[in-house]
Amino acid sequence: MKKADINCKGTVPGKMYTREEGAALLCEFQDEIIRDFRTRFNKDLVNRKYFTKDLQAVADTYGMASDRKFRDLKCDLDKASETIASWWSRIAGEERARRVLSRILPGEEMEALFGVELQDGNEYTDIDSVVVTPYGVFVIEVRNVGQDAVWDEKGFMQGEDLAGTINCKELMLRTVLKDHMNVPYYSILLIPDNKIRITDRYGKIPVSCLSTVLSDIRGFSDGRRHISSKEMQEICGILRRSTRPELVPCPVDCVRIAEEYSWFVSICSGRKSESALKKIRDLIGKGPLKRPGTEVA
């Protein structure tokens, strides 16, 4: 069995990617390993969903399942799969939010901006969306929580200080728009899956879903104009200059995975399969083996 030669076009530790770019690179790298695995071990039905299970079966066959390096390989491959799933879910959720927030009524004074990256000195923050209206400027935080969750009294959800994160983003927006401090600022948490239920015990930041977010934003209007058309244009102009794709670090080291996988197949090539060893043990278990020129008592 020859050494694995994986065409590693995957992610690099420390490099920043958009989620779309990172997920595409990880999928391409994952498919490269799966194609090699299929060829080597005659596993025609291997796919992304069941790949690590098939890998585990091969490791069992060659007696490598308890090897620490194999466990590292499996852990890293599982991490790649989890990252891909998480990123595609986040991308899908943000795209649904984008479509809904773009459904502004004809003649309605409202503008939604997406992927707003703000900087104040050495501090950076990314805001999923900022909606500018005559009655306020809204920070929209889009979150795919994956399941029903509780936003507790201290502002934590699923172990994260979500309230602190949102408040920091609103504070950064106020700082960047310091010439417009007189306008009302609000924050909204948007859950892009209408089936998810959030138990809101925090109670200080409204929680919306896709079916209600625009009406929730309009609900802040008290019938008065707090931001002039000229000021809205100025705010939107500042934010447009800061609008760019959000870049995130990838937690997956594809070079390391390629090296771990190459080690795995090289060990397999020099080791008898566990099934062959089992046959030998079974024969031994039935009694002494006859050797040429010997007699068995």
C-alpha cells in the first residue's frame, strides 16, 4: 500500500476565511481523503456522513482503534465535519435573515445593511445587520442556536455571555457613529429558525424570529421622527464604507489531518488485518498446531 498523497488545499491555522470559503475548502479536502480511502480499502459506499464510522471499522480490522494517534486523527476529522455543518448552518441562517430584512415595504424609510465590520483603535467587531429607520438604529444579532434554549437572568445562553456580546456591538456602533449620538439605538436578537423557542429570562433585549422581526422593528416607532432623512443618509454612508464579508479563523488544520491520515494508511500497509489474526487465534484455540516433522501427543 503506497503512501497517501493528499492534495491539501484545505485551511491553514491562523488564516482568516469567510465561512463560505472555509466550508468549501474543508469540503474539498474532506472529499480528497474520502476518495483515497475508498480506493485503498475498497469502500465504494463511503460518504461524508458515515466516513469516520467506516474509518473506525478499518482501524478495528487492523487493530489500531486504541492507538492514540488514530484517536487524534478521528477527533480531527470529526472536528472538520462539525465545523462544516456549523458554518453551513450559520450561512443558511444569515441568508434567510438577509432575505427577510430586505423585504422593506414600498416607500418605507428603512435600510438594512449586512456584514458591518467596525473598528475603534485596535478593537474590531462584526455586526450581522444594522437596520436604519427614522425612529432608531438597530443592531441585529443573528444566532443559530440549533435547539430550544434559555436566555438566563445574567444574559448567558448556551454558556456564552450573549447579552455582553450584543451590548458590546451596540456600544461599538455608538462609538463609530459618535457624531450621531442623539439618535435612539436598539438591539434585537434574531433566531432564523421559526421552530426554535427561546425562554427569555434576561428580558432586556427583544428576541425575534424571521416571521416577526420586521414588525418588531416597526413596533419601536412612536409616530415621531427621531432621525432626519439627511442624517439617515449620513449614517448609512458611514456603515456602507464598513460593510465587508465577515472573516473568521478556522479551527481545523488540514495539513495535520493529511499527515495523520498518511501515517494511518502506512501502518495499515505493514500490519495484518485483525480478521486474519482472529483466524489464527481461533485455530490456536482449537488445540496445538502441527508443525512439519513433529508429532502431537
